Amino acid sequence: MASFVRNGGARWIALVCLMVPMFASYFFDDQFSTLSQIFQHPECLELGWDSADYGFYAGGYSFLCVWGGLILCGILLDIFGVQLVGSVFVGLMVLGGATVLAALRSGLPPHASLSIAYVGCMLFGLGSEIAGVAVTRSIAKWFKDRNVAFAMGAQVAFARLGTAAAFILAPVLVAQKLPGETYTLAETSRPAVLGLALLLFGGILWAVFVAMDARFDRERGIVATRGEVKAEEKFKWADLGRLLTNTRFILLALLCVFFYCCIISFKKFGTSIIIPRFRMDAGSAKWVITMIPFFTVVFTPLFGAMVDRKGNGTLWMVIGAALVLAAHLLLCLAPDGVPFWGYLAIGLLGTGYSLVPSAMWPSVPKIVPERNLGTAYSLIYWFQNMGLLLVPVFVGRMFREQSSYAAAMSAECLFIVLGVIAVAVAVIFRSLSLQAPGFGLDEPARAKHKH
């Protein structure tokens, strides 16, 4: 039986079971990203939402996360474990998705359907974020000192393949109509139907992982025969204060919020920015934006393996943040109507989006004890969601109050400011790492085993 823990095949099966729920989460979250332009014409939507309504809905993902949900639930994750708490929030993710679908197909007036969808998005967002914490924490546990950066990179890459699938399939499921024609409720909700089916399938594979993880714990002796957690594994409330006074941890959290706002919030309105800036049609703009997840699918595992073997993680964070900033500078300043610059900018964005997470997420277990990883990742996601709550709302209002071109330029100016801050934080974090190399942030994953 002990061979199960040491069996490399079991680790990879567990990783697959962790990947699929996140793939489904990313698909559902991005189901409208390449359809954002249709909300600029609410008169053609039976749903009746405009761009500001869509931005408000998108911000709902982060509402409960910001108002204490992430921190509290992350602590619960450390106290009661991944198997119980993770399962609750995978279920909440599915419930939220079902609520959103019900709102989209309800036929209620726009404000009523928007309110219900917002509640669903709140539930989905909290469930998805805590499920993501549980997945990341589980990978850190199953791959401890064994290609953890590659495993995390592979999980992130596969999850972002869910984003790519949403980008590609949503415009197919909701085919573009001629001016003046109406998108029915059934047509608008088709991506959510597929997304909910994927969430349900992800929930089944999560249950398989829970069974595997329980066996893993028994064989490692983490859980005693009476189900009591060993003393050294227990969460301590004093650890929360230590996290909040850990300079390196705070810098990682700040990098996360500013970096991800430059990308995740951009994706929500990507086609609305690309179409007026480079004078593309909706079909071409869809493929430009789809480059982002495709780049990450290819490069995130490769960069993760590189960090495992070569180290220099903080350097790659600086370079990745700089690439994302360069991408937004191009999106704002490149000549109008020249698609080449749009493709180049998104290529840089996708590369930066691969580099930073490949180095950032595996750095957390190096500065935080294993028993606090659930709380640590939850706090980082809490910082991230503060930005993801607000930025889509601001950008949505820009598209409501300004012309398409002016709104695209205003949005890019906002993303440039966020990008500058992300680069500055990454540089400070690298400087601290070079001053105190004892944390091993720039060491290869297996450097400690060479001694």
C-alpha cells in the first residue's frame, strides 16, 4: 500500500483530477469574453444588458472573495482540510454556475436577471477561488520537492485551456447576427449550458481526487486513526499575523493583484479593445485574444520546468511583468488599424502571463509553512480579487459613457498604470531575494538534495 504514495503515476492521476475542475471554472468565467462587444448594443439582446451591466456582472465574481469570504474560507481549509472544505466549495462553484444559467434563461427584466446572475457569479467566484486554493495546496503537497513548479505550471496551463475553449466556442455557440437582429435568451445562454456541464464533470473528478487524497494521508501518517490532525500540521491563529507581517508574502500578494488585473480584467473586454484599435472584425479579434491562453498552454509548463531546473524565479517574475507592461504600451500607442501590432502585443501578453505564475506560485511554499498554505494562497487571492472586483466595473463604465475607440484607449491607460506598479513590485521582491538568499527563491527545486 505504501507504494501508492511513492508511485509517480498516482501523482499524475491526481493532477489530472485537479486540472479538470479548474478547466471548467476558467471556461465558465470567460464564457462572455469574446462576446463582450454584443453588450454595446443592448437593444439587440433579449437579455437587455449593456456593457456596464456586463462589467457589473463580471465584478460579481470577486464580491464575496473581497468581503472576507476568501480569508475565512482559506483558514477553514487549513483547519478542516482540503477534502472537506474543498468539496464544499467545488459544490458551491457548481451551484453558482447553475444560478447564473437560470438568470440568463429566466426572461425577467434586465435588472432582475442581472441581480440573480450577480448572486450566482458571487457564489461561483467564491467557490472557484477556494477550489483553486485547494488545488494549489494539494499540488504543493503531492509534488513537494518533486517538480512542483512544473506540476503547478501544467495545472495553470490546462486551466487556461478552458479560457481558450471559451474564447473559441462562445462565438460559435452565439453566432454573430446581422445589425438589427435579436439574440434570444436561449442563444445568449448556450455558453453557460456547456460551462455548467463541464463544472458537473469537474465535480465528479474532484470526488475521485478526494478518495485518492484520503489514502495518501493515511499512508503518510498525516491523519491519525481517529481522524485527528497531527500537532505539527495544525493551523494556529497566530500564524495569520505572521503572514500579514511577512514582507515577502505581502509583496507576492501585491504583485498578484496588479499583474493579474492587467490580464484577467483585460480579457473580459479584449475584443471590445482590439476591434476599434486595429479595425478588425469580431471573428479576427476573437482569434487574437485566444492567443493569450494558447501561449500559456504551451509556455507555462515549459517555464515551470525551467524554474524547477534552473531557478532564478524572481528574475522571471520581473521579466514577465515587464512583457505584460510592454504589451499594453503597444495596445495603447501602436498605429491604428494595423493588425500586426495587435498580434505582437497579445503574444507578449501571453508570454508574460506564462512567466510570472510559473515562478510566483511555487515561491509561496518557500516562504510559508505547509500548514498555512491554504490561508496564504487565500490571502493572495483576496488581494487579487480586490482588483478584479473594481477594474471590470470601471472599464464597463468607460464603454458605456465613451465611444468604442475612446473607451479602448482609456482602458489601456488604466492597464498601463497597473503594469508599471506590477513591474516595480517585482523588482523590489527580487531585490529582497538577492539580499537574503536563504529562502531559496532563486534556487532550482532540487538544489537542497545536492548536499
